[in-house]
Amino acid sequence: MRRHAKEIQIGNIKIGGNNRIAVQSMLSTPSYDIENSVRQAKELKLAGCDILRVAIPDIDAVKLVYAIKSAVDIPLVADIHFNYKLALESVAAGIDKIRINPGNIGDEDKIRAVAAACRNKNIPIRIGVNSGSVEKHLLEKYGSATPEAMVESALYNIKLLEKFDFDNIVISIKSSSVRNTVKSYRLIAERCDYPLHLGVTEAGTETLGTMKGAIGIGSLLLDGIGDTVRVSLTDSPIKEVTAGINILKSLDMYGSGIKFVSCPTCGRTRIDLIKIAKEAEKALAGCKKNLKIAIMGCVVNGPGEAKDADIGITGGNGVGIIFKKGKIIRKVPENTLVDELVKEVELMQI
């Protein structure tokens, strides 16, 4: 059962409650490069990104808020550290959400000012705790940035905002350790009802980072925990979005788009399955139909093992087979399999 979280409005979407889990990413372009930042924002929206975060390291970077908001319809989050005035300027510029760690913003008057500005415009604040941001007194108490220390840090920062009558809050508690991340979210999920943004921070490059994200985020989603996700990668943010969507699809938690299944090949394979599977995924990447498509290596694992697929392809020795729900509908030359699959998908009424 999914954990019930308070519903929060971020721009034109809602998270928490019974709303679908949103996929988030962050611009990787320099904050001063407005043209390429807008270009990347458009690409991320097209890739399926639901919420986009942008670093605001200085006052000039606030120009990004105006530029992106006028060019692409996507909720925008300002990432703020230390300088509370940047949060206030971002709010004035029309930002949809602020990400801060209240503990590093400064004295309570500064926190009060940010909370008041966000409350006046119904802008949520994400409290972002990670292993590098835990307060000194908590590090001394726990000895290191343990899950318990990070959770206590999050609760401390929640109370800071609640003190100023602000409860439009989202929480994230991230570590580069998958175990610590999962334990932290499980603990905080029991202590509050605010929406949780999931992710494993500093996860690494594409292969390792995707694996760590899938294990950490996937484990929590299976527990019913999580309202937004980001797969943090040292790579293109487009790949972050793709990985996030694929994690949700794997758990049947993504609302639209194709779900591919394919066999790992074996000695019975008589078609170039790896090439065909990659071509099929690429050709149908933008399809929004809710279909399960099987790319199988032989007639043994084709219509039989994948009989629950809406449509699938297999074959051998130069002949391709297209099947639906386990029944062969026609045979085609192997070198036309992907093209014929795409034609069939386009004709399917879903």
C-alpha cells in the first residue's frame, strides 16, 4: 500500500496524495548560459521530465527562471544554498518551488522571510538533507551522517519552517550509500506525512548510477514510499529522466508509454536479437500507447513465453514472426521485423 502523503501543488502538477509519481531532473548547463539552458529544458520536457531543478548560485542566475518559464511549460525548482536573498528573488521571478536546507540559510529572520514569501504565493519548499549537510551538533551526537542523524536533521528543519506557520513542504534525505538512503526514507516516512522526493545522491556514471538508483528508489517504491524521483547520474540529464521512467515502468507505476520485455538470448537464437531489440526501443521511444511489447529470440520463447504481451516479434533463419497475445498473426522477412512491428503498433487502438 502506498504511503499517504500530503498533497502539494508544484506549478501545474500535484504530488502526494493519490497523484502519480513524478520524474525529476536538473539542468547540467552552466547557470550563465541561458540559451543552452532553455534548449536543455525543452529537451528534458520532451523526454518526459515532470519537474525540473535549476541551480541559482548568484543573482544573475535568476534570469534563468524568467527565460525557462517563458519557453517551456514545466514546473521549475530553484536550488538555493546559503543566500536567502536568492530564494526571495526566485520567488519574485515566478519559481514554482524552492529547494533549500533551512539550516544553512542563516538566522531565523532569514528563514522567516523565505517562508513568508513562499506562503504568499503558495510555493512549496523542499528541505534537502544529504550526508554532507547534517548539522555539526548532530554529527557529534551520532558520530557520522547516519540515517538517524539525517532524519533528525530533516525533522529539525521541518520544525524551523513550521515555526513560521509554513507547512507546504517536500522532504528529501539522500546519501551516496544505497543502504543509508533507504533506511533514512523508511525512518522519515514514519515521522511525518510530507511528500518525499527519492534519490541516491552522487550515485556515479550511467551504469553504476542507474543501478544504485534503481535499487534504492525501487526498494522504497515497493514499500509504498515516494512521491517524486530523480536518478542522479554523472551524465546527461536526459538519461536521468529515461532511467526514472524505466524504474516506474518496471514497477507498473508509470501512466503511459510502452513497456518492453526481451529475452537474454541463448544458443537457440537465430536472429540478431540484440540489434533488433535496440532498434525497436529506439523506433518506439516516443510512443505513448500503453502496450507491453515482447522482443524474443526464438519460437520457444516467443509466442509461448510472452503470450501476455500485447504484441511481440521473434523469428529465425531469415524469417520474422509477429504475434499478439501469443497468437502468430503473420510472417515477414527478418530484416523488416522492426518496421513491420512499428506499423502494427501504429494501427493498434489503445
